[in-house]
Amino acid sequence: MSDKKEIQDFLITYIKDHIADETVSVDENTNFVTTRLLDSFSILSMIMTLESEFAVKFTPQELSNADLQVVANMADTILEKKA
């Protein structure tokens, strides 16, 4: 079973791999929406990747929750769904 650090690392790596500016710092407190690190297509792609990688599903209501825009909160939600 994945732990929070593993999920956060996966998210951070995904975000870093999909942004143009490699000098931008990304950590567990990063809000990938308000910082505009990812565009809407990249976010959708990330959600589909997370669902596949961690065998979870997100509802539209969950995805509209601003809390899930932060790496640590997204990791917490994935852990809860896997439990």
C-alpha cells in the first residue's frame, strides 16, 4: 500500500514533468491550480493518471473542491480512498 510520501512524490514528479519552467519549486504545499503550473488539460491528464496508478476514482464534486488543488491534500484524499 502506498504511503502519503510516496503519493506526494508521485504528484510532485508528475507536476515537474509537465511544467515548462524547470526552476519552479514544487513541494507538498504547492497549489498546482492557483500557481498556474498546470493547464486544464494537464490537470485532467493528472487526474486520470492518479486514478489509474492508485486504483481510485474521483467524483466531479470532489474535483471541484479547492482543497484538492494542493499536493498534500490530494495525497491525503488518495490515501483515504485506498483505505
